[in-house]
Amino acid sequence: MKKVLMPLGIVLFLALLPYIGVQYAGLSYLFGVIIPYTAFTVLVFGFLLRLVDWLRRPVPFRIPTTCGQEKSLDWIKQNRFESPSRSWEVIVRMLFEVLFFRSLFRNTKAELHKDANLAYGSHKWLWLGGLVFHWSFLVIVLRHSRFFFVMVPGFADVLTHVDGFFDIILPAFYTTDALILAAITFLVFRRLNDAKMRLISLQTDYFPLFLIAAIVVVGVLMRYVVRVNIMPVKDQMLRLVNFSFDAPGEIGALFYVHFFLVSVLAFYFPFSKLMHAGAVFLSPTRNQCNNSREKRHVNPWNADIKFRTYAEYEDDYREKMKKANLPVEKE
Amino acid sequence: MSKYLPKLSELKKEFDEKPSVLKGDYSPREWWNLPVEFRDGNWCFPAKPEVLDDLGFANPRKWAATDEDWQLPSGWQKTISDGLHSRLRKYRSLKLFLDACVRCGACADKCHFFLGTGDPKNMPVVRAELLRSVYRNDFPLVEKILKGFSGSRKLTEEVVKEWHMYFHQCTECRRCSVFCPFGIDTAEITIMVRELLNLIGVNNNWILGPVSNCNRTGNHLGIEPHTFVQNINSLAEDIEDLTGVTVEPTFNRKGAEVLFITPSGDVFGDPGVYTMMGYLLLFHHIGLDYTISTYASEGGNFGLFTSNDMMKKLNAKMYHEAKRLGVKWILGGECGHMWRVVHQYMNTMNGPADFLEQPVSPITGTRFSNAAATKMVHIAEFTADLIHHNKLKLDPKRNDHLRTTFHDSCNVARGMGMFEEPRYVLRNVCNSFHEMPENTIREKTFCCGSGSGLNAEEYMDIRMRGGFPRAHAVRYVKERHKVDSLVTICAIDRASLPPLMRYWNPGVSVYGLHELVGNALVMQGEKKRTTDLRENDMAGFEDGGDDEE
């Protein structure tokens, strides 16, 4: 269980750092200005560098995984979005993949029963959990844009309104807060509960889940329980987005915990599996047309390989070929 | 019973009793602490020294996987490390697939080898981690500070043994990549690791033997030109005996319209030869102006299972020969991995084929625009088009003695997307056709368990396990619909499915699609046919019966 406790311990340790640092050592400048700037610089440049690093590597072959009928004879119906042959069809395939996790939707669960019997069942839980997690995350990030603009952008207002639909407590309760915590709980428990998942999971799989969970929990605490005064927070965020190095005002230590963990996430992102956010767009088995017989795909480093020519072959077998009445080039 | 294979009852007992993560039993150890054990039936004989000499490959020696010391060449770690880095530079796929995985587990129970062995290292995610863990070791600093954090490890001889075992328990079938949310294709990883292993002389004779043969004689089986011709001519004689029709294939003939290339298994192996007879009957039936080459006498390409350079080298013969003979286009026979190479690699590697013309069916006038650049047409497309235009005289009743199901071959399914054409042909040449369950066909099809050069006798244990999910799906239609004939469009299937069926589903025979076409074709001038191409009695055509045609 070291693989689970280690990352959990790391996250708890990281959460304590800013609390102690701000509360007892007066390090609000470090945690409110220096670390966030560093972390977000690393995120932006790290992410771009990783993308460039992938993009500069060639795609020598056209290797889409075809999950439907290819384009062939006119009267055979092509499955355009599972076996695309045109660019726009690829774009649709990618949109389905990125926005709705098309491939995860296919998921099945195999079970081995008595007397060598295999059974497959539809298994959409991972798809659902993943979708809820990612979409909630996106809505929450977009909701937070209200902190970065003097005038709250329209979309943030709409999102906030819709997200706070279940207006049962004060302040309005955000559905996505509950959804993302539920999704993370599910994503952690499936790694522990399923024998296969437990075996394949690494510390680097638990760490980001715990980290994001901690960020959400602290955020929720700040909003609903240990209320943090919003105005100085927004002031500080506005300063940061304007690249100001002024010291932050009086803000509760809990905010620094939230903010520091977000900074850790940003810092960690480009070095980790979280880069799947960029990789998903570049996968050569998904983002290429299945038309390599129709249109030649060029390999920039096409290796120069010497093969055994017909002439060499005939030289070796001429007599045998003549005896078998096979035509030969040279007598 | 082969000494490389447990009795079916023993294997079933193992399935029932041995704990496995597949059945939900927690593994007591992390995967990197699980031992690698070679025993009879789970390793392929290594390539013979003379084969390696012939190919100019590294480290020829006599050795066995069960040896303690594998006699790796000095500096092998550097060879692997340099080889990996140069491939990371050349293939975005490799780099991306090593970086992108989040270990979500969607692929875990999709691999036929995992379903048949329960071995956790056969989960595609772990198979890739076998390489990833070494690749990640490039950041040793993180690992030092947080020991075990990223799951990285050093490249040791144990790791090489593990790679050899598990990258030969992957048939490059791509089923996992269908389910992966990032499209990570374990086949790409396996291809690369096999390339790396070949650099240090860790290899498989069942792959490199055919590669060497193919390079020298033009085909995997090492058939020399005169024997190749003799063999096809003897099939022509069999056709004459059975049907009274004389088919006259030509060889290495310049000026033919079409060059026909099919796997050499169709020329030499049972039941592939019956598929070959089907082709010959079909071409005669429509009067196709075609020729067969003894030089480019192999459709398959075991280079795909060796290295991309070798794939290119062997594949180059197709265009080279088509150019020499001056044909207009190439027609390809039924084969799985051959078509992965032709469809996704050939034109990139050895094209452009500007000396050929865009394929046009001389019978129907159909332009194969989907093959406009590669100029090579699949026989199932070609025949489907003929049937659609009503150009074939078919009597599907002649296959009434067969109750069929169709096995999608991995490579034409997931590396090409050909699903409807063979089914259309099959429905038109036989009356009884039942699909296997939907999770086991089309893009979700299961491998025969012996693809990618694992068809060796000494590998029977692993092959029968790897083929178990396919066999189980056949059992389903056998029990429900009395299916007794498994039809496929792959030469490796035709070689590997018969033993799989004998083991798991006795009574089910394996057929090539065009064998059934050959049965159903009503040839001009034929004598009364009472048996199929295998000389099995057809139903309702018995001697003395007055069945009208």
C-alpha cells in the first residue's frame, strides 16, 4: 500500500507547507507571488515544449486504427468517423474522442467463468467517471475566470448560474464541486478495488488524483465552511494577471493552501502523465486519414534499403527456371 | 498430444483453480517483482546461426531461452539504449505512446493473451510498461528523491528476458488500441522492442527463418521457382480432376494486365491450397489476364515482425517485379498482415508506383479509386465488385454442406477497415452464415493467437491460450447454430486456426473465403460436381441425384 500512502503523504505534506509558512512564518509573498509565477511559467513553457518535442518528431507511416468500414466500393457504406478518409472526417473523429471519450465508450469487461467460459459485458463506468471528472474540472476552471477579470466575463456568469442551480444552501452550492469529488472518489476506489487496476497503478497515478482532490476540498472548505474573504483574493489574482509583483493583502491561510496546491499541479503537469491532455490530439492512430492506398503518405526519412533484385534472383536460379519453362531475362 | 501443450482438461482446471488478476484475485506482488519463467511451450526456438549470418544480423550463436546465460554481446545495454533513442527520434508514435498513458486500465482485459493466460504482464498497459519503466529511467533524479515514485527501473538481463517473453506474447493485433482513449497501439511498441531485441541477437527462428527464405527465394517457405510452378500446376491438375475444367496459370509473364500475389502458404499449405484453387477457378471464370511471379512469390511479410527496414526490403519485390513485367496493377490474395503492409506501409516505403495504372476491373470497368496511389487491390474487393455487377455464375447451394461463421483477421480489420466486402462475398456464395458475438468480431475481433510469427509448434501452449477467446466465440456459434466452418481471409489463420479448433472445438474446419467461391462457381464446360474442392461430398449433389442447376 506504499504506492497509495506515499502520494497521499506527499499531498498532505504539501498542503501543510503554505499553511505553516503563511500562518507562522509570514511567507505570504513567497506563496502568493513567487511560487505561483514560477509554477505557471513552468506550466506554460513546459506544456509548449512538450508539444513541440512531440511535433518535431516525424510520423513516418500512416497507421490509423480502423474501427469501422473503410472507404472502398461505391455501394459499400463507409463508416466515416471510425475509418475516416477525409480531413473533416478525422476532425469529427477527434472531436468525439476529445470531447466525449469515444473510445472509452466502447469499453467492455471480460470475465472468466467456470469451465473456460468467457463473458463480456458493457462497462461504461470508467467512461462516465472520466467524463464527469474532466468536464467538471473544465467548468470549475472556467468558473474561476471571474477572479481574473475586473468585469466578470459573461460565460463565467452563465456557468456559475447553471452550476449553482441547486440553490439549497448559502452560498449557492456548485454541482460540479460534488461531481468532481464523487468522480475522484470513484477513480481512486477503482484503482484499489479492482485486482487489475491495483496492479497497474503507480504512485504517479494516485498523486494527481489526491492533489486535485485536496485542491477541491480546500476550495470547498473556503467557500462553505471556513469562509475566506473574497475581495483581497480577487485583488491578488488581478495583480498576478497584470504581472504585478506587489505583495498580497490580508488573506486567510486556507487560501494559500488552495493556491499552493494549484501551483504544484501546474508545476507538475508538464513532467507527468497529465500531458495526455496534449497527447490526445496528436495520436497517430486517431488523427490520420485511412486513405494510404488512395494517397501516398511521405516518410521524411524513408530509409534507403538494398533489396534482392530480380536479376540477382535469376542469376541464382536461371538453370532451374529454364528447366521449368519459365521465361528468363538472360540466357 | 504435443509435448508443448497441456491436455484440455488440465488447462481448464488451471483456468478454474489458479488465482489470477483476470478473475479478481489480488496479486501478492508488484508486476516488476513477478518472475519470468521459460518452460516447454512458452518460448520459440531462437534463429539458427546460419539464418542470422545469411541476413547479416547480430550475435549468431546457439542458445535457448531456458539457458541461464543468453550470451548477449558485450555492450548490449548501450546498443539497446542507443537503438531506443534513435527510434524515439524517428517515430512520433513511439515517443507519444510512451508518454501519454495514464494507466486507466481500459485495455487491461482486451488482450487475447491476457484472457488466455491471466498473466498480468499480458495486460497491454503492463506490456508497454515493460519498456516504459526503462525509458523513464532517463530521469533518474526524480527516482532517487522519491524512490519508486514513477515506477522506473534499470535495463538488466532479466528485463531482456522479460521483453523476449512478453513481446512474443503480443501478436501486434491492435485490439487494445481500439479501446485506448489515446489510441495507444501496443503493436507499435512491440514492433520497436522486437527491432531492439534483434540488435542483440534475441530472436525467433519461426520469424527469421521465413525472412531469410523470402529474401533468397522470394517466399517464406523457401520454395524455389521450379517447385513453385510445379505446385501450382498440380493444383491446376486437381481442379481438372474435380471439375473437368482446365485452368492455365502463367508465371513471370511479361505484358499481363494484372500481377497476382498471395501468401506462399496458399501454394503449399493445407488448407491454403484450396483457397488457391478458388483463385485459379475465379480467374479462369472471368478470363482475367494475369500472371503469377516466382520472384515476388510471397504476399506475406515477416519483415513486419522483425524490423521496419526488413519489412521494406522484402516488400520492395512487389513493385520491382510489377515494373519488370509491365503489368497495369497488382491484385493481392487473402492475407492479414500482408494487407497491413500493403495498405499502410507499401507505397510510403517503396512507392510512388507511377509505372502502374490506377486499377480498373477489366470485367466490370470499376475504377478502384481507393487504391489509386498504391495500385493494389484486395481480392475480396475485387470479387465483391464482380458479384455486385452480376459477373459470376454462382450456386451457393454447393456450400450447403457447410454452416459458416466469419473470422475478421486483425490486420485487415484494424489496420485497413475491411469488414463488409468479405461478408458480402460470403453471403453470396453460401446459404448458412452466422456471426459470432459482437464483442468478438469486426474491429473487436480476436486474434487467432498465432499471428506475428508465433506459429511455431514449440509455442503451442501459448498459442492455444492466446487463441482461446477466438475459439470460445466459435464455440458459441457452434453450440447455437451448429456452425462447423470457420471462414477467414488470412493465410496465418488458415495455418493456425485448424490446430486451435482441434484443441478447443473439434469438428470445426477452417476455410479461405475464395475456397467457398471456388466451390460455388459454376464453370463453363464443367462436369457434374458432387464434391467440393476438398473432395468432401456436397449436400444435395450426390451421384445419381437429379438436382437441376
